[in-house]
Amino acid sequence: MTGYFIGIDGGATKTLARFGGGDAMPLEIRSGASSLSQDLPGAIANILDLCRELLTRRGAAPEQVSIACGVAGAGNPAAAAQLKGRLESLGFASVIVTSDAQTSLLGAGAGEPIVMVAIGTGSVAMRLNKDGGIRQFGGWGLAVGDEGSGAAIGKSAVRSLLWELDLHGDAKSDLCRHIMQQVGSQRASILPWLQRAGSREYAALAPVVFEHLPHCQLAQKIVRKTAVDLERLIRSASDDDELPITLLGGLADKMRPFLSDDLRARLVPPKGTSLDGACALAQRHMEYA
């Protein structure tokens, strides 16, 4: 049995790492993004650096430590295998690499049955069944998924701008005039923006939509449509089961008021974070290491 554990929560904007076990207080450090789908080499290097720093600061050897990583992009088996292999090469007693959605689920319900919906740059829902089984819904990315996400809101706003430009030759709504300042006013500038824009660029426009929400019909229409898509995701994950629902992510509080009454009645605050879930997963495997 190992004496220590490391939990990693790696996402598109930040990475958190926690060293625990033994008699000392847990040590937590953070750094930049470590999404396996956006920058695989950079994500792996970032996570390895965090692990080395924790081991150095606590004076622990890798073989004394079990580690679990919940990382964005770990749904890609090849990417997850690369990270797992590099961590194993450091000599850890046991290594688990899974998605940040799964560690968020385990943290949010503290291991109890629950439906977890993460709404931020992207979106994903997961359900922990009463029999311990886990199912994921959504999380397919911006091109075909990310329902109810910040990226989806930003994409709808840009699409609205393009329609106004096509119909009127200029942005007519306050919201689109604001969006136009970010993406350009002519095809010559808009097309390059569209070619390089990804989830983070579209999601960065979501706050603009919410700023205009109180007085702009277009912003209201975009958010209401997003809420419909989000509800579909939540109800699919619920599967007619009355499990509690928890919303996570930067848009959780903003989208909550737009959900139907029956869904809001089932909402509960999360009991923990994705980092808590990663640490619980690492601790669970300590006894087998």
C-alpha cells in the first residue's frame, strides 16, 4: 500500500494538482491549461512538471505515490495512453488517467448517485447510477455538440452577426455591433477569424451576450435557445430517473434561471470539485498499489 496520492484536474484554462496522504496538510499548486485535445505535448509537459514539483516539495519518491488525472481530452484513448505512459515512466505506484468529466462527477456527488452537467467553454453530462455504473452524454465538441455551452452561445452570436451583415450590409443590433468589434466587419477580416476560431474563441464571446441580455431581444433569443439545448442534454442524462442534478462550470449560475421548474427543483450544490474526485480516485487505488 502506498502512503501518498496526487490528484490532477486538467482543463482548457487551468490545471490544479494536490498532494495528500500522510500526516502533513495537503499541498495544492496550479498552472496553465493542460487539455489533451488542444495541445497534447504541452499538456503532458505541464502535468509532469506539476508532479515533479509536488514530489520535490514533499520529499516523496514516485513509488510511494498513487496518481489519478482527470484531464480534458482524455476521452481520446491514444492521447490518454500517451499521458499515462509518461507518468508511469516517472515510477508512480499506480496511474489512472480519465476525463475531467468523470472526476467532476465523482467529486460533485462525493461518490453518491447523481447527474452532473458541466457548462463552460464546452458541455458534457454524466450520470452515476445507483449500481455504480457511469454514463456520459454529450461532450462531442464544438463541431457537432457542446449543447448549452459558452462556445455554443458565442457561435450563435457570430452567426447572427453574419446574417445581419448579409441582409443589411451592417450590424443592426447592439449585440451584433459589439460582436463585430471582436471578429471584424468585412469578409476580409471575418473569414480569417472564423478559420482560426475554436471553442475558446467562441466561448469568449458568451459574456458579451449576457451583458446585453436585459435589454436585447436577440441576446434573449440566443440564451433561450441555448437553454432548450441544455435541457435536452440534462433530460437525456437523467433518463427519467429522479436523481439529483448538479451544475458545474462558469455558466452554471447564468443558465440555471432559464431551466424548467421541474429541473430546477432537483438541483443541488456540488459536494466537491473535479480535483476532489481525482484525489478520491487516487486514494481508492492506493490499497492496490
